[in-house]
Amino acid sequence: APQTSAASAYLLPAFDEYNVAYKDRAAVVDLNDGNPGLSSWDLLGPTVIVGGKVAGNWKATVAPNQVTITVTAARALKKSEKLAITEAADRYAAFLGLPAAVHI
């Protein structure tokens, strides 16, 4: 049985309204996380959301036998957050009907 983590994570597509619909993105970007490296372009691309905040970007590479999901974190991630991201990647891969290889 899959483990359930305390954190919640989602893999959002590029230009998702969660990141795009608002001029002030303070609600979804933690400006106090010590990483001012998230640009507006980063927020328009495929984003990883952890606990309601942008935690980085992701990329999927689909092959005939698996989907590889590579996450570029914008900050240090806790073990529980990595588990939640892996669970989100597994959900995406299941949607595609493929196993996931996740790199965080």
C-alpha cells in the first residue's frame, strides 16, 4: 500500500491559472523561503506546488515504457515533501498508464 505523507503536492502544467491569474503572486510564492531565484518565467512553466506554495519546477520525459519526472526544487525539501512530490508524480504517471521514475 502506498504511504501517505503529511505534505500535499501537485504537479501543475505550464500556464496554470494557479500561478498566472493574479498580478500579486505572494499567496503562492513564499518570498521568505530564502530563495529569491524564482522568476516570472519559472512561475509560468510547469510548477511543483507543496503545501499550497510553489516549490520548484518539473519536467516530464515520456518514453514507451516509463515517464521520467525531473524536479528542480527552488528550496531545500523535507523528506515528507519529497514523498508527497513522488506521490504526485506517480498520479501523473498513472494517468499516462506508465510507471514513473522520479528525480528530485
